[in-house]
Amino acid sequence: MFTKRKFLTLSPERQHKKCAEMLRSLYENKEPHLLQSYNSLQTWINADPLENPTPQAISNQYHWHLNQARQQLQEHSLLPLIEKGDKARGAEPWPIAIYLDHIRSAHNVGSIVRTCEALSLGTLYFSAQTPKLNHPQVIKTSMNAHQWVNTASYTSLDELPKPLIALETSPEATPLHRFIFPQTFTLIIGNEEYGCSDEILQKADHIVSIPMRGHKNSLNVANAFAITAAEIHRQRSLHEKDCYEE
């Protein structure tokens, strides 16, 4: 613990960073003395103490300190702990394959992994150049969802479940909202820069695109996957509902 004299010798950015670290410890460890220590730091920098340490209040203060410390996070770090909505067991994945074709960004892969697990969408296949589930950034960005997704070894396109459906910006593509996904298929997500490989496009049974109305012709690959995954989930849920009612 800092003395007041030592703490005030730190730069303002480092002071706020230390406050943020203490708030994280307060939330994760739930030790009452940490609140008193944190409020002392607040008094030393002429900031308001935390009177009511609810999870939401801790989160707001935590991000305020990070902003003051000029610390940029790709995603929130406290809310996954605050929102204790994770299920003890998820639904069985659908018989769908998702193939990541030459995706290079571990951050994008982690985001795709998280979406895939959240919707219990199916099984992930990775091309040789794509970061795998043991990559630290994939683990971090997936918010630990990597431990619950199904993966399978991949050898060739011919072994993936048919039909092959490529998500790609192409004038020949079917708009996503007009495409009816079959019960079993492989959804192929392409490289961030040049999209799906020529081999994929030559062998694809269908090409699907997300219609764009703005100046930009495409979305970030992880965002595009999330939109497509939500549409697949919507269609499958309606199908299961109809089967149940029958």
C-alpha cells in the first residue's frame, strides 16, 4: 500500500492506473479494507470517494480511472464478472461447420469464437494460417469462451459438411436476408483483406453477402460473422419452434 507522500509523487496517469487496479481487486476479492484504501487514494487526488460500492458503481469508476490514465481497452473487463448470466451448461451445438479461411487476426478469431459459443452454433475449423484456440489473444478476446466451443481437424474442403456457403461481397451473392440456410452446412469466413480464397469461391455451392447501404462495401470479418450467425440462429429457432408445435 502507498503512503500519501509516495502516491502523490506518481504522475496523474499512474495514480489513476493504481486506483483502477485497486478497484479490480476490490471487485474480484470483495475485501472491505480495499474500499477504505481506495477512498483514501480518492481523497488524496481530490476525487469523490466511492460511497456505495455496487458492481455498477465499481465498473463506472474503474473505466473512469482507465480513461484518466489513458488506458485503452478493446473491451470492458468488469462486466463479464458483474453480469453473472453464464449458464452452467449450454445447448448442444447445431450440426453446422464454420471454417475460418486464412483469417490472420487473433482478435477477430477470438470474437468469432465468442459469438459461436454464445449461440452454440456448431464446430469451428481453422486454416493453417489462422490463430488457434491456444493463442493468448484468442483466449482473451473470446472472454474464455474458447473452452466451450467445438473444434475439429481439417484436411481438405471435400471433407467439410456440404453445402459450402461462403460469406463474401460479390455481385453474384444472395443477400443474407433472402437466403434459407439448410439444416447442415459449412459457413466459410474469409481473410480480412481479400476475403475468401479462390479455391473456396470455386468450390462454394452458395455465396451469401450482407447488403451494404453506406459508402463502405464490407464490414469487419468478426462483425459480419456475428450478423450472419444471428440470422442462422433466427432461422433455426423458428424451424425448431415449428417442429415443436407440430
